[in-house]
Amino acid sequence: MMVATTDTLPGREVKEVLGVVFGSCVQTKHIGKDVRAGLRSVIGGESKAYTELMEESRRTAMQRMIEDAKKLGADAVIGMRYATAQTMAGAAELIAFGTAVKTH
């Protein structure tokens, strides 16, 4: 499955727009990682635990979006974007979305 942030795909033409597709992932903080991240915020630097958490969330959300597109019979997703939202204290939702299309 081709996924692009652009509205076109080089060498391919959009034959049919199938609709908007989504994939989301809600992640919560791990108390041990949260304590270490809090200490990191005092001394500065990257919080590797949160970086890994966000990378995993992005992969999961994108894979779920791709699965949603496949259900519609798509062979590509264009205009793909990510959005985040805090769902409750200590939890964040990462959403991947785009337009499912058939190309030729």
C-alpha cells in the first residue's frame, strides 16, 4: 500500500476516491517511565521513553489506517496526516488519516 502526504502520486493517476480513512492509537504513560521523564525535564534532554512511545503510536495508527483503506479496496492513501489529542490525564491519542484511493 502506497501512503503519501501529497495529493498526487508520481507515475500514478487517481482513478477513484474511496473516502477518508482513519487509524488511531491511545497510549498511556507508564508510571516508572513517567518518573524518569519528569527527572529528564528538570535536567534537560530527550525523553527516550516518550520518543519510543510516540514512535510506536505512529506505527500503530498508520497500520490501522492502512487496514481501514484495504477494507475499502484502496491501493493507496493520499494526503496522509497525523493529529494528536489528550484523551484524559496521562493518555494521548494519535490519529493517522488520509484519503483512500484506487490508482492506475
